[in-house]
Amino acid sequence: MSGLRLFNTLTREKQNFTPCVSHQIGIYACGPTVYDRIHVGNARPLVLFDILVKLLRYHYDKVMYVRNITDVDDKINQRAMEKGITIDSLCEQTIADFHRDCNELNVVAPDVEPRATQHISEMLEMIKELISSGHAYEASGHILFSISTMPEYGKLSGRSMDEMIAGARVEVAPYKKDPGDFVLWKPSNTNQPGWDSPYGRGRPGWHIECSAMARKYLGKVFDIHAGGLDLIFPHHENEIAQSCCAHNTKNMAQYWVHNGYVTVNGEKMSKSAGNFMAVADALTKHRGEAIRYALMAAHYRAPLDYSDGQVSESKQALDRLYRAVGDAVATNPPSEFIDILDDDLNTPQALAFLHQKVKDTNKGDKNAAGEIKACAELLGLLNYSSEEWFRSEANIKDLSVSEIEQLIEDRRMARLNKNFSVADEIRQRLASNGIELLDSANGTLWQRK
């Protein structure tokens, strides 16, 4: 058994992780609603849960990671209409963009990436079960979940019913038995996507999508459900209600893991606030790996204030790691490093551990470089060779990569022929173009200053 401990939102305490089934882990994370490019705030859970899955795979033989795509939603309908394109076209383009952003951030694809539109039959089956068990009802063409039938409703968020109603954007409709009742199925007009059902042509509510897809791939009760703090209520609260009532179980997931917000000047990054930075835009300024490093610089449950300066510092930190590792081959991560990650995924301390290992390499520890590489693999870092990392700063100012490399070769030959004044002139020219040279016994590398 591993020593993994996670803060469980459901119990409000850090707990030893014990799987439902020995060495077979199921984890579900809420993925994107594909109406627009993801921003840096959306990227944080992608990176952090990617690390969590890597850690689980280190400890356990079988890990099934499911991260869904919501491709039926009123925001999607609205955006497609604004752009004058079909909903399918918008979704396909946005999904492709999402996958590119994930690749740039070194986020590994989940084992299963179910799309909501491909699981309508599973949703309708769950809705049927909820109606037959008295937990859902039909009203004015809608199917609604009756929260009064679940005494434990609100246990995840810890809010009273009045607080939940006041704090959520709940549609107060006259056909609801209770203002907190939420939609499982709603009618679609001719301009909206819809599917035939026993309740008429319509489309699913947001919450039933995740419950149905999680059940299909992970079963009625699974190990970990992950997402952002903003999903605790109403989304995750409603998932629990649907799943527990449909299956007559105490829990949907044993552990609920939620990451903190990304902020800008202390305010949550969001599209509605207009203070967001799209990942695609951030990638025009920074390396994807530097953004990834920046997103794990604070503990996952704490807020993280994002800025270009912070990512630049992360790039410099990565430079130090790449210099220390060189062409070393990964060995095994030290037990101290695993203990750090096992303590509720403490990535800031894990990064500090790596930089302590850099100091060890400078003191002549021959094993440290391989250990750094092994630890970095668990964090999704140091994915390039040191040479690739420092040579990939393409087209710096007026010089192309080939021109830079030719100048470095000219300098090498000048030094070989003891033409040191020529070698110095070449170094100065490169420096004026923002290129710093790093001489070593293995040759010369270069990087942006």
C-alpha cells in the first residue's frame, strides 16, 4: 500500500488513500465545455491531475483515467450562432485546439475521453432509473431531479439549502416542485441540438452527463473525482445526488479532489471577468513547459496568481534543471521525493527538492542528475534533452536557428585556430541578438537571455 494522502473535500480532511479495488484505480475529472479555447485557469487542473495520475501509476498496476468533453451545452449553441457556423464545426475545431494546448503543456491524454453527445442513451437510462425510483419527475416537458428526496443533498459543499439556492445561478421556474430542483432533460426547439426520448425531443442537462459517463467507464462507485473548486456546487453536488440515488449507494466517489483558482492580481481568472489569458496566447510568449512549471508552483488547493513574470522565472528555473541534468538517463526517484508528492501532492516542495538536487550535482554527486530526471518525469518536466531545450529558441531577433548554429560553429573553428579576437566578436554578435552561449566539455549550447 502506498503512503498517498489526499485532502478529501467530502470529509474536509486529509486522508490515507485506500482504493476501492486493490491496485485498480478509477479517477474521473471534468473536462472542457468546447465553445472556446481554454485559458490558463482551465489549464491548472489539467496539469495538476496529470501529475496525480502519474503518481497513481507509480504506485498502482492499473489506473483508469477518464476526462470528459462536454459537447452539448447552451454556450456552444450561442457561440456557433455568433460565428455563423454549425455546432459540429465549432466543437470539432475547439476539441482540436484543446488537444494542441494539452500537448504543448505536456498533459498526457486520459485513458478515455468520452464525449457527451456519444452517451445520450446512457443518460436516458439513468434518467429512467431516477424517475422509477421517485427521485425525478416530469414537468412542462422537462425532467427534473427532486432534491427533497435526498436528505444528504449538500454534503459535499457543506451548505444549507438556502445558501445553495442563493449562491447558485438556479433557474426559478414555476414548474419546479422546489427551487433547487435541477434539470436532467430539457426540450429542444428546431434550432437546438436534440435527441428523441420518451419525454420528447430534447437534450440533457449538464450534470447528468458526467454521472452517466462516469458510471459507464468506472462503475457505480469509484476512487477519485477531480475538478476545480468552482465545480463543487452545483455540478459535483448534483452528480452525487443523481449517482447515489440511481444506484442506491452512499458515495459516487470515495475521494473528491479540488484545485484552487488561478488569479490575476488576486481576482479569479475567468472569461466573465475578462481577465483571462488563453493558453494559446500564453504560448506565443512562453514555452509550454515553463507554463506547466508555473502552474505547479503553488500547492494545488491554494490560489495561484499568474503573471508573465512568474512564467519567466519558471523558465529560468527549468534552465537550471536542464543544465544540471545534461544527457543523464533517469534512474529512480528518491523515496524522499515520493513522500513529498504522497503528502497531498505537494508540488512546491517537490520543485524545491529538485533544485536541492541541482546543488548536489554542483558538489559532485554523480547520482543526482539521474534522480532529477526521474523525479521530473513524475512532474511532466524535462521532456527534452538539454541540447534540444537550449537550441529550440527559434528565430531570435534577426538570426534564424541555422544562422545561430553556423556562427557557433565559426566560433568553434576560430578558437581551434587560436583566433580568439574573432571568437569574441562572434560571441558579442550573438549576445547583441539575445543569445547566451554555454560552453562545456561536450560542446556549446545556447539559450535566450
